[in-house]
Amino acid sequence: MVNLVPLAAGLAIGLGAIGPGIGIGILAAGALNAIGRNPEASGLIQVNMFIAIAFAEAIAIYALVIALIIKFVA
């Protein structure tokens, strides 16, 4: 019988991290574009950008937790 647990764990973190990675890149590009257009609002834009990055990164951390659960519990 083939053990598919390592494959499942790898897919869980791989697919779970690709979305937040792309999202953070798009978010940073939009924030830098906004700061370039309106430098006076850079403080507010940076605060909102960091909050959004934290939320996006939390999704990747959830995917890591699921991958560890699959690897060590299943």
C-alpha cells in the first residue's frame, strides 16, 4: 500500500500558501502605487497594508497547521 500522507501534507501547504503569496504581492503593488500617487497618505496606507498582510498571512499559517496535522496525526 502506498503512503500518501507526505503528498497530502505537501499539497496542503503548497496550495494553501500560493493564494496568500499572490495576494500579498498584489496588495503590496497596490499600496506602493497608492503611495506613489498620494505620498501624503502614506501613513494610513501603510497601516492598512500591514493589517491586510497579517490577515493574508494568517491563512498561510492555517494551511501550515493543517499540513502538520495531516503529517503527524493521520
